Amino acid sequence: MAAAAAAGSGTPREEEGPAGEAAALQPQAPTSVPGARLSRLPLARVKALVKADPDVTLAGQEAIFILARAAELFVETIAKDAYCCAQQGKRKTLQRRDLDSAIEAVDEFAFLEGTLD
């Protein structure tokens, strides 16, 4: 009963595997929400950015969607890390220095060092 209630809520839920043990938590996409979008970025804009690259000749809708979703996750991750830096300074508003601090503090963002200069 609880699994049925969580199925359309967008919250992670446990599913039992073939041996009866609980599988890892898997996020479930909200399917019952009318008008819910799978991507928050406009796909037409993402497609235009992809087409602007002279090395790209063809890009399917699935590839465009994956790129849009990856960009959303990247922005969400760096924004959360920058917000943590702002909170350490007892602020709620993100500033450029918070992004700089997040880029320096997190190894995964090392490729961004010097890009905001």
C-alpha cells in the first residue's frame, strides 16, 4: 500500500529484488502530475546551442533531452554548493565569490577554475 502511494509522488521508493531483498532507492518520475515537464530547460534552445557547434551534424531528440537534463543537474549541483558557501558567510544571496569558492572546494569543478576571471 505504501509503495503504491509513493509510486506517483516523485519520491524514492524501495523495490524488492528477485531474492526478496530491498533494492537500492530509485527516484521515480512524477507520472500523475498533469502538465509536468521532464525538462526545465527549453529543448528548442538546447537544440539551437548544439547546432551552433560546427562539429555536430545530427542530434536526435533523445540526445537533446539528455544534454538538457545534464545541464540542469550540473547547474543544480553547483548552485547547491555555492549556496553552502553563502551560508557559511551567513548570507542567503549567492554572489560570484560563492561560485568561486565552490569551484575551488569541489574537485569535480576543477575544470572550471579560471573561467570566471
